[in-house]
Amino acid sequence: MRVVAIRGAVQAENNACSVLDATEKLMKEIIGANQLEPGQMISAIFTTTDDLDAEFPAVAARRMGLNDVPLMCAREIPVPGAMAGVIRVMLHTYLAAGSNAKHVYLGETRNLRSDLDAAQ
């Protein structure tokens, strides 16, 4: 096993339901794409753009049962012209040696990392 950081992003509207639903969808996609079990996960850092303040994305991960995974929420740097309404995650986890992390960018956030399209 080796430690990797898996990245992902999704957009949401600034209400608690949207933030929680979008975060849960993103986490389910990452977990499924990488065939992860909670015991493999080390920690996760969630960030949001300044326009999202209705709920902590980590609440969605807790509701999914990731109670033993340390989670943290933070703000993105407010770069002028950056995409709005974005929730990002960096999930630290163990993967089998030789396997590659599958990063997940949903919807318009695919434009944030178009260089990964070939790998998805």
C-alpha cells in the first residue's frame, strides 16, 4: 500500500441542502472510482469558494459514515474571475501499490483540471 492524495471538485448553490448534496455526490464518486473503504482513508481537506458559507462540506462526509476520518474545511484563495460555487476536496488515502488515483471533477469543474480528462 502507498499513500496518495485524491483530488476532486463540484459546484453547489449557497444553501445547506445544495452544499451537502453536492459534497455527498462528489465523495461517492471518488470512493467508487477508487474502490475505497473508510479504513483506507487518512484525512480529507475540503475547501469552498467565498460565496459558499451555508454549511460545512465535512458534514456530508460525516453523514456518509466517515466518522473516523479527520476532516477539515477551509476557504479557497479569492482569485478574481475564478469559478464560483466550488467545493474542492483533497482526500488522503491508502491505495494498492501500482494503482493510480482517479481524480473526480464533476460538471463544470472539469474545466478546472482539463488536463485530467484523458485520465478519466
